[in-house]
Amino acid sequence: MSDQPRRPRTSGKPYRRPKKDPVRILAFEALRAVDERDAYANLVLPPLLRKAREKEGPEKFDARDAALATELVYGTLRRQGTYDAVLSACVDRPLGEVDPPVLDVLSLGAHQLLGTRIPTHAAVSATVELARVVLGDGRAKFVNAVLRKVAQHDLDGWLERVAPPYDDDPEDHLAVVHSHPRWVVSALWDSLGGGRAGIEDLLRADNERPEVTLVARPGRATAEELLEEDAAVPGHWSPYAVRLTEGGEPGAVAAVRDGRAGVQDEGSQLVALALAGAPLDGPDRRWLDGCAGPGGKAALLGALAAQRGAMLVASEKQTHRAGLVAKALDGNPGPYQVIAADGTRPAWRPGSFDRVLVDVPCTGLGALRRRPEARWRRRPEDLEGFAPLQRGLLRTALESVRVGGVVGYATCSPHLAETRAVVADVLKQYPDTELVDARPLLPGVPDLGEGPDVQLWPHLHGTDAMYLALIRRTG
């Protein structure tokens, strides 16, 4: 007979150890990291998946396990606002009073019930088992009771109950239905300047899983080489872009491992291509990437510059990010230099460059497909924090380019306070400048608006919502 004491019986049934589900435990760990450490899922999840694949025995992941864990994490984060509204209707206290780990488990359960094809019984039982493992039996009972209430309706049924009617409050209705903070809905609507159909299409696109897009760095790899990979198809707009469908793994691509190609959204590629293609007056020998980290645009610009015999200087303020830039540029076919310098306090003389790009720090509202948790972290007051830096970097860029040269101001945010407002404010101080029409420099790309600047959109172009204004120094 065992010397181990028996666990107490609370229901007349023998105690049963909870079943450990490695997929859901990993998803829970990722959500906790996002919540506790302000981590980003796209940085937290890959090492967790890699570690799970390396395990031996029943907890070792296969491709289907990895796909389910990824869907659970990203789906829960994307639909967090909607699920919070549903859970609020099923919990007898404000959600702010629910312990965060419990709320993460509830959200995972809500996503399985309302956002996947997992059968209701399986979704509830698997989530309750997860709760028993990570929270304990007592709180698992609470999870069970709440999820049984959630399971009483499907997603459409819940939205009818928890979302205010569109006619009563359009922005709040869209915020709940499409899981965006109200202020973000308002800002995106202002930037679109259209009716209901446009904003709904955009919000839906923000909640879709983006494809992985690769860039073949000129002189080092070709799109044709990348297209030999499984499930690889051409990009929509960039001649160097290749999309990996069906969840392709970039690390499995030899050219990516070798640094001859990289992962880069097509909108980011188009920004670099437009700057490189802008007409100049005079020489074309020295280019500057003034906010180069982590190096995607710098690597493409460096390769394009090399084709013309030009040199790229890639400047990044943060030393560790400058290291990433150096890694991305390693093997560039032409001359380049990577420096750690503050873009608002230039380490070069005025008028030193023929082309300058500043892809400025911003709220990241244009990349919510890739970083869904960013929508819940950002606040309207963050715009005030970025504003001085964005204006300072654009001023430095304009002073760094020679007369006749071109500056590209780019940001991965469509918020008007980070795009047109910055450009308009700064150009008031620099009368000897003119805006260059960027639209002809993106050949074949539709729906680019009235110009001369360009705003890309997930729902129209399949890219991040990149903004670009091209400015020429005239005196």
C-alpha cells in the first residue's frame, strides 16, 4: 500500500489528476507573458514553440499542435475586446476584479467557443482541465460555470446582446463587434474618410492572420529562387516580394537563413522602392536610413543603392538595434556603414546625402494584424509622446539632404496626427521644399488616393498601413 496520503474527496468521487494539455498550457504561458511583461506575442511565441518541438515524449509538438497554439494565442488577443464584452455579461463582478490569470483562461475558452470550430463540449472541458492545471480546482469551478454561460449563444448571438446598435453609437458598436478600442476606431475612420463599409473592411482585415512575406534582397537573392519554396507565391506589388501561404516557416528557407532574403511586409518594401525610385536633381551617391532598426528597410535600400554604385549609411540610436541592422546588411553587395547615433542629433554634416529615409517610431496602429496586443496597450496620450520625436527626425532628415535631394517620411501608422499633421507642421518651417507625388513610384498599386502622399491599407492592399510622404529640397 502506498504511503502517500489520499487527496480529500469533495464530491464522493476519487480525486483525479488534471490532464495536462501541452498546447493549451503553452498558449496560456504566452498570454501571461504578454500580460505580465508587456511582451509581444510574435516575439514570445516562436521560442516557446521551438522548445516544445524539441521535447521528447508525449509533450513534443507536431505541426498541427503548433498551428493550434498559434491560433489560440493570436485569436484570443485579436478578439480580446469582444470576448471581454461577452465575459462581462457572464461574470458577477467587474472584469477588473477577476485575477488576470483566470481572465486569460476564460478568454482562451471564449475564443475556442466563439472563434473556432472546436466542439462546445471539447472547448469547455479542455479549458476547465487547463484551469485545474494552472489555477487549481477551486478556480476551475468558476471557469466552468462562466464558460457554460458563454456556450449558451454563438458569436452572432452574443454580439446582438452586448454590442450597442450601430444607429445609437456607431463607434462603440464597431469597437465591440470588431474588437478595437473605441478611440482607435475613431482615428482609423478619420484617416479613411469614408463611410461604414470602408471602416468595417479595415477592422475585419486587422483581425485576419497576415501571410508571411519575404523580400529577395537584390544582388543576393531573386524572387524566382524564393518561389521554388513550398506554398510560395509572388507578392502583390513589389517585384522582390514572395508570400508564404499555408503558414510557411521563414526559418526553413535557405536564403532567409543566409541573410540573402528576409521577412518584410510588402508595404515596407514599397516605401523603400519609392524612395529609391524618386527622381533627383544631381548626383546619387550617398543614401541615409536615419531610423534603421531593426534593419529590414536598410537591407533593401543597401541592395538597391549597390546597384547604382551608391553607399548607404544606416543610423540607429539604440546599440542593440544597430547590431540587428549590421546583421541584416552583412553581405550587402555594395558599400555601407552602420552607426549608433541619435537621429535628432546627427553625426554627419548638413546636406551630406542625396536620399534620406526616416521611418519614425510611432503607435504602430498600422500593424495591428501582426501585433494585435498593441491595440490594447496604446492610449491616445501616446500620440503626444511620439509627436516631438517624429517632428525632430523629419527636421533632421530635411537638413541632412542636399538641395535637389529627396527625403522619405514613413510611419507604420495611419493616424493623421502621425502622418499628414507631422509633414504639414514641419514643412511650414522649411519653405524651400516641395512634396513629390509618390503615387507613380508605386506602379500598379491601386487606391492610392489623391496624393501626393500615399497611405497603404490592409483591406485595400494586403499590406500593413504604411504611410509615405516624399519631400524634395529645392533651396
